[in-house]
Amino acid sequence: MRTHRCGALRASDVGREVSLGGWVHRRRDLGGLVFVDLRDREGLVQVAFGPGWSPAEVMERAGTLIGEAVILVKGVVEPRPAGQANPELPTGEVEVHATEVRVVGPAATPAIPVARVRGEPLAAEELRLRYRYLDLRRPEMYRNLELRHRLLQRTRRELSERGFLEIETPMLTKPTPEGARDFVVPSRVYPGQFYALPQSPQIYKQLLMVSGFDRYFQLARCFRDEDQRADRQLEFTQIDLEASFVTPEDIYAVTEGVLVALWAEAGAPVEAPFPRLAYRDAMARYGSDKPDLRFGLELMDLTPRIGEGSGEFLRAAVGRGERVRALAVPGGAALSRKDLDALTAAAKTMRASGLVWAKRGPDGPTGPGVKALGAAALEALGLGDGDLGLAVAGPDAIALPALGRVRLEVIRLLELPPSCRHAFVWIEQFPLFEREAETGNLTFMHHPFTAPHPDDAALVATDPERARAQHYDAVYNGVELGSGSIRITDPAMQAQVFERLGMAPADVEHRFGWLLEGLRSGAPPHGGIALGFDRIALLLAGGESLREVIAFPKTAAARALFEGAPTGIPAADLAALHLTVAS
RNA sequence: GGGGCUGUAGCUCAGCUGGUUAGAGUGCCGGUCUGUCACACCGGAGGUCGCGGGUUCGAGCCCCGUCAGCCCCGCCA
């Protein structure tokens, strides 16, 4: 049907008779001459219809071609007349003089424009999703998904070459009561029983290690029934890997190899190894477990400087055992009152009670922070002329993330220049456990199979909250790329951890028995990591939302607008699944 | 579960302090046009102002509710 793709034609093709197929991107009808920009995935080429080379009925048909119709064209590649080349198109030196044209895919007027006029904003997100087949025609979307394809292939190549086997694991699995909410699938065969879609292939990959596969990877689809974000979809893809007889160092090396390769694939050379930062330090210095290290601007602890000279509010906070965390912003005095209000609002969205600020001008410090902090704390901030001091009081669990968020807002408002373009970092030594905010119960930070740090194994029994884990996160420019750990392979330690989590042995057996049984059957030490592939694709494509790098994404409210999912099903189908819907 | 922003022509938007017949660009339809490339020019059609209720002599505009999209908090082993 076709000899070339539209976007592939070049001056070297001049003289060739070609057959093309594509979409009418735009038509320019000059009466006696008609130009059609014909588009396919490789780009645009100008098809020219003129009485000198197009038969009369072809000329006539050219005048009726409508945007987004699919046409087949036969013609000859000709150089454009002198001065008529279009330097903005790779095909701009040539045009195809059409001798035949046939509309094979008539098109209604598109509901959203594919060929936009210059500077025209995109259609509303809702319409882009509703008419996804049109939105995906845009070259930007094609480029994103083509990049995604290359990243997938490159991942496979890199991991295969490192001895990892790609092994698929089930999509119909066992519901897990902890972690994210499961998507549940009713069993037709077993009334009242359910499968769940996997939140991750965690247990399977550990069993593959038990089985001696040694190195596993999968581009794993995962499902979590939780509320959405710009960087979170309810179904997503992980680069999931696991290896035996490894230390964290081994996993770091493999991961760095993959990430360096993926960044190279996207044309962004980066270097390994990545620096490392302990979780504690990341929180204390940046107020985040995914710090953006392209920027300095580190947090300070003013707690010891809060005293006699400070305001009642901060003294009371410190008296309750809370801390006063602060940020000195060079040049920050340039921020307006409105900016400071915005920063305060940002702190409050992170549940901080407020934000204390002080500016230093030529006549000394001004602002509510002067009194609140007192001379000693103010001095410790070390503000120079034109600087801004910001402080948040509260328990570290609130004050640090709140100030971390303020830090990012300050960077944005002041448009601070990054010190580098690509800031990878490993965050390590996460706590093994944390307290649930609502219940105060001890819960795992990563998952219940995460091994404690070798130095802290004894703490699991004596002081679990202080125990660090062999759990690590890969972070890039303030974005969490992935999370992994060395797993527990010692049944005694596993039992101890479950006990700490308040899980009864019988309960544990019921939920995880098949994994624990496996671990007791001769389990090699093993560990791994799961990288958020969609996020990586998004970062490398340079977009704002995962919807830019997913062909058919869900909305923020977990709906598929193009097809109208989720939806009810006929009563007979419900009955076959032994389900009734409660009103 | 909570908060914020948005919703006016197919699309992107404007619409003053509540006041007569709701506008623009683009797309669409018709016409002229042989070197355009956002073609140009002339003419035309096109509106449940998201939906429901309320206030008012009068509502696109004010109030209440609701739906949808987006962003954030919680949540996301």
C-alpha cells in the first residue's frame, strides 16, 4: 500500500514515485493549487496538487479533503521551487506531486484539534482523555510513547545483559490486608472468594530467589486502589528486580547501571555512582526523604537557641518537646508579603501551625520572627543583608516535612538556579518501623520482609523504633524513583518482626505462609528494588503528569473517560459471580 | 474523607458594579484565488453560559446544592 512514511522523504528521494498514506494535517487551497500537509507517525510532508501533474478529478478531490481524513496518495517526489523550501520541516526541501488520491478513512470534524494554530493551548484534559485517539495523534504524544518504548527495550537489554531473567508473575493473586487497597476480582468458580490484582510481585520474586533463579526482573504492571496524583496512577509499571547473594551495594550497582542507560537512551548522559544520604540526614537537612539535591538551602535546628529572649509561642513548643526548624534564604528578603503568605499556606497544608519569618534589611531584621525567635536564635540563622529567615515549630514529623515543602516553594518563587541538572541520590538507613498516625501502632515502613540493618538486629527486640532497615530509595531531582531492600531470610528474625507488628503467628501463617514456608526450604540471601517506570518516562519526556506518558490513563477520580470505565454489569453477570450490590 | 482552582460556540478564551439581541480567534459551511506552509480575502451557520434550586423587576455574573476535570492534604506494604 505504501512505499514510504510521509516524514521520511528527503531531497535524496527526488524523482521517486511514491505511495503514501496518512492523515490530512492541514490543507491550503489556493484555488488552482492545493497543498496538503500529510501526517504520519514519522512527520509531515507537503503534497502538492496542481494542474501540471494532477489529473482533473484528482484536483477536484483535493479541494474536498478534510482535516484528519486518512488518504492514500501516489505521486512523484519533486524538489520545491527555489525559495519555497520550508526549513521547519525535515521534509521541507521536497514535496510530492500527487497523481492519485483516495480517501480511505473519511473523518468527521475532530472534537479536539490535532493540528493546533501556533500558541493555541491544548484542549481541556477531560476532552483529551475522552477523545484519546485524537490526542494521541499529536506528535508530542507520539514522541513520548516512542521514548517510552525505547526505555522499555533498553531496560530489557541492560538487565538481560547483566544476567537477569524476565519472568512473568500472576495478575490474579491473593488479596493482602495490609498496604494499599487491593483491586479485587470475584471468583466465578468459588462463591464468595476473590482474587486480587497485584500491588507488586513482591512475594513471587522472593520465591523465585528461593527457587534459585538468582536474578529476576519484570516490567511489572501493578495495581493500587488509592487516590490519584499527578505522579500516581492506579495501574502502573515497575522495573521490578531481585537478586540472590547480594548486598545493597550490588543492588545499587545494577540500579545505577540501568538508570545511567535509560538517561543515556533519552540523550542525558549521567554518571554513577550516585551519592548517598541517610534518611535521618535527608529529613534534617532537606525536610524530605526525597530531597532535591540540585539546590543547597539546607534546614537548621534552632531548638537549642530558643530561650529567654524568644516569644512565648516558641518557648512553649520547645517546652512540649517540639523542635524549631529553620531555613535561611539568601536574597529571600526580595519575597513580597504575598509570597510569604503563600509560603505560610504551603506550610499549613503540611499541617504546620504556621510559619515564622524575619527579613534582614540595611537597618537590621524586621518581621514577626524577630520577636518570636529572639536574638540568640536570630543570630544563629546568620542572616545577611537581603536575606530571609523562616522557621516552623512542631514535632519533627510535622515541622521537617512542612519546612521541606517551604524550601521547595522558596526555590520556585525565587527561581533559584540549580547547581546541576541531574541530582541522583540513594537514601538509606530508613527506620524499619514507624508509628501509624491514627492508631499509634507500630507498622513497617517498607514491607514486612525488609531486613534490619546488620548493626541494629538486636534493636528489633529491645527498641524497635530505633532499628534501621536495609531499605533504600533511589531519588532524582526530588522525585522518588524507586524503593528496595534486602529481605529477611532468617525465619527467627521474620517471626520477631511479625511479632513487633502485632501479628499473631496463626494470622501470619494464613497470610504469608507460602512465602515463609519457602524461606524455610533453603533461601539464599536476597534483595532487590522496584523502580517506577512511568515516573522515569515522565522525567525523561519532560512532562508534568503521568498522563503524558501513558497511552490510556485514568483520571484523578479513577475513571477511564475514553471507554467509560468503571461501569455496572448486567444482573446475570453479577449472579454468575455470586455477587449482589448493596445499595 | 478534606481543601483549592476551573466549567460560556466543535476547540481556546473574553464577558465591566446584576441590565436591551452573550462576543473574539480558530475550526466548520459557501465563494474568490497557481507557490502556500497558522495561505489570504469575502460571506454564513453555530450557544441547555456544566446541571438543579434560590434571591431579584431582571442572573453568564450573587447564594445554596450537585456533577465533571485538574492540583494538593490524608492515603499510596
